Amino acid sequence: MELMISPASPYVRKARVAIRELNLMDVVKETEVTATIIGDPTDALLAANPTGKIPTLTRPDGPAIYDSRVITRFLNDHAAGALYPEARLWEVLTLEATADGMMDAAVNMAYEVRFRSEDMVFDAWLEGQWRKVTRSLLTIESRWLSHLSGPLDMAQIAVGCVLAYLDLRHDARHWRALAPNLAAWEAEFSKRPSMQETKPA
């Protein structure tokens, strides 16, 4: 199998961390591709995924699959893993979805600044996106922190990846001041070998 990636993407990092935690490094080849919102992605990516989004996973025995949550569920099933425990499935999926929603907002903010001229940046829209992130941080801090302890699951990976992305693209926003307990959790989670190995250069 081949995972088409761009290393800075938090969605890609989710899949890359899962691959390492599931011991699938010898099964899944990671290939860096061009996937931008301006211009055309690489032909190989478009052939596998008409949206041109990453991550995209190609398989020898079936069509390519995409969307990070689809890929991580597939990889977990392929490895008979425990990243989606049945006893806590809905909580794991909901917390993963919360992290993915934060990714959506944070990535959109980065694109707004990177791909528009300064005079075209919509500041009110940026602040609206950041409020989504802020609400999610406060909700995880107050409601979900206990779910980030215990055996590793996909919710933990997703939260770890989005918090690292906030550091990468929005460090000036100082998210740790909003959620100090979550910040303490992230500091420990980021030490996992899978997180260290997938840290964007």
C-alpha cells in the first residue's frame, strides 16, 4: 500500500502516527506529493483521488481510499488494532471529530494568510475560525481530558496532531494559556516515538 502525503498536514500526520503505532511501516510506503489549493496536484494523486486531497491511500486489491478518518479506520482494521475500541467507540469518534474540526479551522486560517495578498485577508473570518478552535480547546479541557488518558486510541492521536499543528502555524495565538491541563497532556504525548518521527521538519 502507498500513502500519499505532505508532511506538514495534520490530517496526514494522523495517518502516519497510526501507521507507526500499528506497526505497519513495512506494509505502507509513504510518498510525498504536491497537493495545493492553488494549481494542480500531481497526476498520481488525482488518478487516485479526484479531489486531490491528502492523505490518500492506494491499495493493490481495491480502489484508493481517502479522508484521514477513513484511512485510519481501515489501517486499524487491517492491523487488527485497538485504536477504535468498541467499548468507547462513540466517545473516540466524537473526540476525533472535534480534533478534525479544529484542523479544518486551523488549516483554513493558514491558507487564508498564505494564499491571499495582505490586503485581501479577511480578518473577521480568521477570528471566526479561531473561535472554533478556542471553543474546542475549552471543551476538551473541561469535558474530555479524562478521555485522553488510558490505552492509546485514535482520539488521542488526532488531538495530539492538531495541537502540534497549532504550534506549527498559529503559535502566536498561545493556545496553551487557554487550556493548561491539555497543554500538559500534549507535552507528554508529543514524546511518543510516533510523534517524534512524524514531526514536520
